Amino acid sequence: MTSVSNLLTSLLSVEEKILEQQIVRETKESFSLKIEDLVWDKDIPYMEALVILMEQGDIEPERISKLLTPEILSKLEIEVEDLNLLKTKQTDRLGHLFF
């Protein structure tokens, strides 16, 4: 009986993890969509939209990486590079497209 109980507990744990991952994925997509909407509607940079949403949702900076899709992360990286807020390589970022 104990092994059946352990098996059921294990299965429930797996189901909970899958559900949690689905929620995080949906949250990532919906949060990133909110960022895109703000950027386009208010004609503001991605960083500013991110800060606005963090303030509105009382989201701590430590949690924000879990809420961003790779596409938004990429756009933020380009934006901060353009503002010289992030160290980049000495070579031109677009140089690889021409060689």
C-alpha cells in the first residue's frame, strides 16, 4: 500500500510541476505581450515599458527574468547595447552580416 501511495504522490508532484510550467509559460507570453503593447501604443522603449509594468504589478527585479520571452530579452539587450548600458564586443554588432 505504501508503494501505491508513493506512486500517487509522485504522479501528483509531476502533474503539479507540469501545471506550474504551463502557468509560467502563459504568464511569460501574456507579460511579454503587455510589454509589446505598451511599446507600440505609447511609442516608448522596451526598458521603459518593462519598468512601468514592474511598478504596476509590484514585481521585484529578481523575478522579472522568469516573465520575459527570449524575443523580449533580445530586444531589451539590443536597446541597452544601443544606450551603452551593456558592455559589448569591440566588433560591430552587424559586422557579421556583411562578411
